[in-house]
Amino acid sequence: MQIKKVAKKITLGILVVSVILGMVMLFIPSLPMDRYMTYVKGVAYIYTPLIASIGINSAIEKTKKSSE
């Protein structure tokens, strides 16, 4: 149970850092947004299932708690 929480926090932390990086890059004209978009497209294949698994796991935990 504890490992799941750590993995969830790491996944969300990396996602938040990526989003903040993109937001910072919007306001700094010298940083090319094309490189960030290439990064986002490459990482999307990894993050989409991770985010989905966090959501599904949360739904399963809520269902288990409500049935008890």
C-alpha cells in the first residue's frame, strides 16, 4: 500500500514539473516551444497510462471503501 502512494506521488510530481516547465517556457521567448512539444508528445505515451492507472486505482479504492 505504501509503495503505491510513493509511485503515485512521483508520477504526479513529474507531471507537475513538466506542466510548470511548459508554462515557464511560454513566457521566455528565447526558449523554443517546439522542443517542449516534442518532449510532451514523446512522454505522452508513458504518462497517459500512468495517469489512467492512478485514476482507476483511486476509483477501485473508493468502491472498496463504500462496499465495506
